[in-house]
Amino acid sequence: MISQHPGEELLLDYVSGALPEAASLAVACHISLCPACRAEAGHIEAVGGAAISRITPQEIGADALAETLARLDQADAESAPVAEKARPGAQEDELLPYPLRHYLPDRLDALSWRKRRKIVDTAALDIAPAGFITRLMRIHPGMAVPDHSHRGNEFTLVLEGGYTDGDIHFERGDFQAADASVDHRPMADAEGCLCLVVLDAPMRLTGRIGRLVDPFVRL
């Protein structure tokens, strides 16, 4: 049962196309798993469409269509061919939200996982926006991510298992947004947790030890 969702403003930015690609991916994956947010996104689109239909049409130059088509042709000519990516297995097709599958070069176990402190394993995803960190994170069973805050925004979507943060339990499909005002220590369930994590700035370790090692460690 999905109980944690993106805020209304974040949904509005997603539907309007205002979110950077990495953040948009996190919201799109949640929407693909959450009927309630999928319906809300559809409602926002309908309201936006109705508003656009009331706008008085403006005249454009006679050569506007030709210029647009010329620009599209130029963009196509400059685009490099995209290699076809391997498809995940059937079991991972069920696990991974549809928007995420196209960002994976291969199966999950074929990604370059980095072990960090025997607490979490992370695998970076290659997504375009500069300054963003996008990765899959496996929190080991019963382990807690070290106390940390954020230098920017963090969006987390649970793909498998779950974790507890304060008084809130997050499980598959749940979405968490955190920023510099949040200092937390998420702890994985007994079966562990697999998440999609998107940050627009590195985490900032807190706590007595965390503050000492933060300049040298990046989660």
C-alpha cells in the first residue's frame, strides 16, 4: 500500500516539464507504481490543456513552419546513433518501474556496484543533467544509512523491501523528498531495501563522527 507521495508542487513541475531529467525520472517511476498520483497527474494535465485551449491564437510568420522543420532536421543530423540496450530479465521487468528500465545498460547484477562501509551498495546511473547524482542504492538488511543531511534536494523511491525513517515506514512505491532541513538516519527492514536515489548535491554527513569524516567521504 503506497502511502508516501510527491508533494503537489513537485507533481505540477513534473507534469509541466519543469523538472530536470533526473528528478523527473524519480517522479515518473513513482507515478508508474501509484494509481493515485497517476490519476492526479492526469487531472493536472487536463486542467492545463483546458487552460491552453482558452488562449487566443496569435499570428505567426509565414516561414515559421519551414524554420522549425529545418531546426529538427539539423538536430537529427547532429544526433549520434543510440545503441540498443540489453533488456532486463522477466523478474526484473516486474521489479523495475517502466521509466527506469531504459536507463539501465543491463541486469541489476551487471551494474558496477560500489560497496560503502558494508552498509550500502550503490550503482551510478548515467543521466544527463550536470550537478545531479542518480543511483540505485541497496541498504543491507537491518542496516542504517549514517546520519546525514543534504546540501540540496534528495528524492528517494523504494523499489524493493523497505526502510524506516523516524516514525515513517517506506515500502515499495513510496516516495520521500528531503532537503537541507532534514537530518535523518534511514534504517532498512530485515530483508534490506533497494531504492532509486536522486540528489542535486552530495549528502552531508552529520553526527559526531560524520562531521569529522564528511570532507573525505561521499555517500
